[in-house]
Amino acid sequence: MVSIDKAKCIGCGACASACPKGFEMKGDKASVKDGKAGCVKEAIESCPVDAIKG
Ligand code: SF4
């Protein structure tokens, strides 16, 4: 299951940009929209602080 470590997330928005179907920003943290989206891997790779686990 895809999850975001909110303690690590710096709110850069890279995951939501790389994978808008899978992630969205809620305030200053990212949130999982669809952990089964095809672009989740790209989002994981785009995160500068490795906050996305999947
Ligand atoms: S790419 Fe990583 S640090 Fe940036 S908003 Fe997404 S989860 Fe947070």
C-alpha cells in the first residue's frame, strides 16, 4: 500500500506534479489519492526526501 510519511514530507509538490492521478497536496503535505495509479513509481522517484513508501 502506498503511503506518505508526513513527518518527512516537505511539501514540495513533486509527487503531485509527477503523478496527479495518484497524489494531491493538502495544505503543506502530500496526500495519496490513488495508490494504484500507473504513475506512482515516478512519484516515488521524484520525491527528494524519500517520503513515499509503496
Ligand atoms: S514529493 Fe515527497 S516531499 Fe514532495 S510533496 Fe511529495 S511526498 Fe512530500
